[in-house]
Amino acid sequence: MKEDIESISNGKAAILGFQHLLTMYSGDMLVALLIGAALHFSALQIAYLVSVDIFMCGIATLLQLKRTPLTGIGLPVVLGCAIQVVTPLSSIGQNMGIGVMYGSIIGAGIFVFLISGLFSKIRNFFPPVVTGSLITVIGFSLVPVGFQDLGGGDATSSHFGDPKFLLIGFTTMVVILLMNSYAKGFMKSLAILLGLIAGTAIAGMLGMISLEPVMQATWFHLPTPFAFATPKFEWSSILTMIVVSLTTMIESTGVFFALADITGRKLDSADLKRGYRAEGIAAILGGIFNTFPYSTFSENVGVLQLSGVKSRKPIYFSGFFLLILGLLPKVGALATIIPTSVLGGAMIVMFGMVGVQGIRMLQDVNFKDNHNLLIVAISIGLGLGVTVYPQIFQSLPEFARLILTNGIVISSFSAVLLNAMFNISLSPQRVAAEVHTDAVEKNETK
């Protein structure tokens, strides 16, 4: 992997790393803002929470990048806090206290670390028909999030879809498309960053940029353990977060395979084990430093695909930038001035690219077999359906809703179970029939 790391200059890698940072920054920051507001944190507390969260994203990313005997999958992956933790963590914090909330994060992190070896053994349950379906759902199920941001972020607002929002959002998309189509070399790899800059510049000319967050932020602070509360351990809250962690592990598995496909690397059980362990340690550290659990960010798969740069070097820069921004809140607050609509325009492109990556993975699937057609059709259909109408399970207990309202999880369970039913537990008669069919097809092609 050394050659891969050194295949791009430091200057170019730094700029590409900054592009990755901007891609994940708002999504991760949103989690801190939502949970801080739900727990009635003061403005000063929320500012501290956001900064420490960004710092821990850097720690988590660096843990995953560097392969060691214990941790690190060694793929160009960025880690952040998944949006699905907002509801359960807010509920635990409101009903049982902040200490219990952070105890549940640590407990779930320990669980992820301990089961990493067992979970990595199920790699055979993730052939292209499963991973392709999963990545397709991961990408396309997030496109509505991009559209919501494109319209202004709050779909219930009377200003949602304001022409100004649409102008800067679609301008961002157009610049990304033009740069990706007509730019050459390194400039082409910066398509997303240049799109964000162009959209933000137009928003500034329209008076849509406020520098108040930058003025209010402090210059420096050092993350400290247990800043808000000492963790307390309660079994039901830990169990809830374990369920959430299993969903993020499934999503991470899909992202790992997508990145392996892009970079041309084969993953084995040992790789997956190190990847899961890194996420478990990151969650434990998140609980200790009173932030959140961390997992892979699928947004950055789209950045990697669009830029065409498959080296880990830009991600190392991104991880160090996250550490710096976490220590310098005033500098980090600069990224918060990017309007939601600008980010939405970029998200639509990136999430669409992730979905297309899943379709590319499905090209390796034998669709002459109707069983594979059913696996893909049902898994993608369930995943996208639940994403659009999660309220279909509103009458079920909260514990069941936590699992069933996540389209990515539903798609994963469906694809794995159907593949196990149709393809893994093949009867001898079907195996013989398939061998005969393959032989006939080969003879016909000669």
C-alpha cells in the first residue's frame, strides 16, 4: 500500500483532502446540532460539542486508514457520526440522562469490538448480488436527503424551494458536471470542491451568507474526557445502541466492498475484522470524550469515484484537517457558512454516483438466473420503499421500528436472507442443472 499512498503530491493531496472534509463536514455537524438541541444544550455547549465531534472524526478516520495487526481496514474511507443515531441517542439522553447516553455509546463500542471477528466471518454472505443491491440502496435512498437540502433543508418551511435555493443548488450541480466533463487532470478531480465554491460565492452575492458563526466561535480549545457527564451504564440503553451499531456495521460492510471495488482490492475476513474493530474503538473514544459513535461515510465514496484519485493520501490530509478544525473552532466554523442548498446540489451528484457504483457491481451478477433477479428486485424495492414511507411501521413497538424503518438495514437483511435461501443452500439437483446450463452455453459460443 506504500506505493498507493505516495502516488500523488502533497499539495494535490491536501486539496483533495479538503474536498473530502467539506463533503462530510455538514452531515456530521448536523448530528451534533440535532442532539445538542434535543438535550437543550446552551449555544456554548453546542459549539464545544461540534468542535470535539469534528476532532474525534479525525481520530476515527486515522484509526481506519492505518492498517495495524489490531485495527484499520486501510481503504480511503472517512468516518463520521451516522444520522440514524440521532433519534435513539436523543431519546436516551432525554429520558435517562446524558451520562446513560454516553454509557450506551461506550457499551455498544465494546460490543462492536468484541464481535468484529464473528461478524467478519459472514463475508461469504455478501457476494456481488448482495453488496451491489446494498450499495445501490445506500446511494439512491440518500438522494431525497440531497433534494431536501437543495430546497433549503426544512421541507415544512414556507420558504422551502425558494428560487434562490434552487439557483445556487443547481448551479453547484452544473459546475460539478461541467468540471467533470471538460476539465483536465487535477482540475477535474476538484469538481466537487469547485462546485461548492461557486455555489457559495453566488449565495454570498445574494446576501445568503452570514459570518456570525465565525465571529462567535473561540480560537482554541482542547478536548477533555467526560466534559458533559461521566458515563453510566444501563442495559436497555446499551441494547438499543447495540441494535443501532449493527445497522451501521451492515452499512459499513457495503461501503467497504464498494471502496474495495473502486480501488481494485480484495477484502478478506481479517480486513473486515480490523475495520469493525476500528469503528468499535472510535465509538468507545466517542463515549469517553462525550461525543458520538463513528462509522464510514458513504458520501465520500461518491467523491472518490468522481475525483478518480484512489490513494489514501488525501484522506490522511482530511483526517489531520479534521483534528486541526476540532482544535480551532473559529477556523472550523468557516465551513459552516456553506448554504444547505449548495451542499444539497453536491449531494445529489455524489449519492447518485454511489447508487451507480452499486449498479456497476451488479454487472457481475448472472441475471439469467431468476433467483438473482428476485434478490435484487425485492431488496432494492424494500429498501427504497421504507426510505420513502418509514411510517408504514409506525404501529410496531419502538424497538422494531428502530430496525425496520432503516431502508439500508431492510435491504441488507432481505438480500442476505434471499441469497442464503436461493444461492447458498442449493440443492444438488439445481447445482447439476446450472452446471449443465453453463456447459451448453459454452458449447454454443464456440
